[in-house]
Amino acid sequence: MSKSLISRRPTFRRGVSAGDQKTTPASGAPLARLGWKPFFQQQLSLEELEAFEPVRVTAVHRSQIEVAGERGDEPVLVSGPLFDDAVEKPTVGDWLLLERESRKPARRLERSSLFRRMAPGAKQAQLIAANIDNVLIVSSCNHDFNLSRVERYLALVKEAGCRACLVLTKADLSDDHEQYREALKGHRDLPLVLVNALDRASVESLRDYCRSGETLALLGSSGVGKSTLLNSLAGSELAATSGIREDDSKGRHTTRHRALYAIPDGGLLLDSPGMRELGLADVSEGLAATFADIGELAEQCRFADCAHESEPGCAVQAAIESGELDERRLQNWRKLEREIQRNTRTLAESRAQERAFSQFVRTVQGHSRARKSGDE
Ligand SMILES: Nc1nc2c(ncn2[C@@H]2O[C@H](COP(=O)(O)OP(=O)(O)OP(=O)(O)O)[C@@H](O)[C@H]2O)c(=O)[nH]1
Ligand SMILES: [Mg+2]
Ligand SMILES: [Zn+2]
């Protein structure tokens, strides 16, 4: 599979790859390398396999999406009911069935995992990606590093059932690696890797997360080096990168669109724009898994409904006093729990309103059809 089979290029025609070189059908990526698994295969009937072709969404734009399949890359127009629903509509990483001749998308396959966030300031959830296997939560050895934010990402990743690793870039610019290891001591199940993302040898240990057939997402703030990591793992400059602001170490939002890239001899890598805010909704299980230590302590509290404030016999407060549990961690758990409850409620209300509205539209359409047939 050539790297150009999956790329950010928005509009190249079917059978023609980057640089307008012809790609033969033989150079089309076998589906397994694009992440096709039995989980997807078993969703197709034999008739569907004859009539349709599975393709993977590699990028989503306003009026078209890009997909990759056995025939290579191709653009597909965004139209039809498949694209109407905010949650159901295809996102990067989704598998679609295309009609073999018309190349129209007929159906989206059920997802093995889905990442979404509350869009900043909106009442809607925004899809981030689907069918991701592993995630690198990327931060850097500078002002960007923030443990509470890492826990926020972790709740999302655990809810989706993905394997996670925390990558701290810019290790070459920091003399004190120990402070980061120390800060992560409480997260024993979260592997931590410090790298110089510009150095290919330094990122070698991350290859285990993007083996052939696996899809790895890079998530983190702008400027932490997600695209730089992608380029080093790919061994070529697939994505643009640019320097961060000197004064506050913040990035310049260089990557504008989420897209899947193929790594030579490896899997697929999702590069995404740096996220300013990652609002959480519907990730209660992921949160519980992220703060499993607090959950275990809470079971030892004297009162079953202990709020872990000033109740006698509170095992959580005792752990804070003994230094076993960081108070910040308890505060963050509370904050995220409140946020998830609030956002989950908001989402449920908007869904109910949408449903009521579509019911209303259907009723009105029904009336007008009945009137028309009465006129005839
Ligand atoms: N010294 C050093 N510089 C790095 C490292 N990783 C990234 N950089 C630099 O940091 C800057 C930002 O890197 P990008 O890869 O563009 O960051 P990004 O996370 O993709 O940012 P957005 O696309 O804005 O979300 C670039 O100038 C990189 O060269 C590293 O490990 N060490
Ligand atoms: Mg980038
Ligand atoms: Zn308690």
C-alpha cells in the first residue's frame, strides 16, 4: 500500500494517485491493512457482499468524504439520509458500503468504538473518530503537561475500550524527566513514553501501537507534536507541522482536519487538530475505570452514601491524609463526574427534541399526502 492511498488530498479521482500517477487495481490496499476485521465482515450478508464494496472513511469535508478500499482512494459525495443524523453520519474511521457501480454509500457498518466530545458551546456531540484500536494521548514536557487533562482523555479512551499510552514529546528539551514519571505514579495501567518526536529512533517503541491492520489515534492539544510523531513513524513528511508560540508554549493549530494516514509496513494513524476543549458526555464507565482507585477506596467508607467530604470513617479522605491519594485527583474526579452528568442530560434533551421535531415533520407530511390523494 503506498502512502498516497490514504492521505489528506481532497479531490483526486479514482484510480489516480498523488502526482497523477496511475494506480493499478493491484496496488489497492487489501482491506485487512485498512483495518477490516471479522467484527465488520460478520455484519454483511452474502447478497450485500456481491452488491456492495466496503470502504473506510479517511477524511470528512463539508460536501464530500474521502474513502479508501480495494480500488484505492476515492471521493464520495455527502448526500442522502446517511448523512442527516449527527451521531449516525459517517466520521473518520467508519466503514461504509458503497454500491459497486454508482459508488453511492448505502450503509454505515456498526462501529467497534466511537470517540465524540461535546462541541464547545453547543448542545450537540461532535464526532471525533470511529473504529480506533489504540490511542496515544500526546502531551509535551513543558507547560502543556496537565494531569487533569490526561485523566479527561483517559475517560474517553477507556469508555471506547481502546488501549492507551501517554506520550510526552519534547523530552530533548527537558532536563527533568523524573517529575513526569513521578506525576504518573498513580496511573500504573497507563504506559508512559518520553520521546523526541523529531527523532525516528526515539519513537520506535510506539510502533507496537500501530501494527498492520490496527488504527492508532493521536489525541492532544495543539503544538504537542502529533503531526511530528506521525511523520517520524511514517518515515516521511505526510503532514505539515509548525513551531509553537514562544511565550506560552501553545501551538498554532497547524492541522486543520482529521485524517487517516497509512504507515509503511504498519497500520493507520489518525492525525487530528489540537483540541482546545474536550467536553465529556456519556462516558461514565470510562470515568469509573480511570478513577478505579477512588472507587475501591469508596467501598471501604463507613457509609455507603459517603460524599468523601467530612464524614467519619471516610477511606478516601484517609487516603488523602496518608498521602496515598492526591487531593487533585479527587477534585478532578468530582469535576468530571458533574460535567458528564450535565452533558449527558443536555444530549438526551436535544435527542428528545430532535425526535419530537422529526415526528412533527412526518405527521405534517402525512397530512399533506392525505390531502393530495383526497384532491385527486
Ligand atoms: N525539540 C522538539 N520539538 C518538537 C518535538 N515534537 C514536536 N516538536 C516541534 O513542535 C512544533 C509543533 O509540532 P506539530 O507536530 O506541528 O504539533 P501538532 O500537535 O501536530 O499541532 P496541531 O497540528 O496544531 O494540533 C513543531 O515545531 C515541531 O518541530 C520534540 O519531541 N522535540
Ligand atoms: Mg498537527
Ligand atoms: Zn468516603
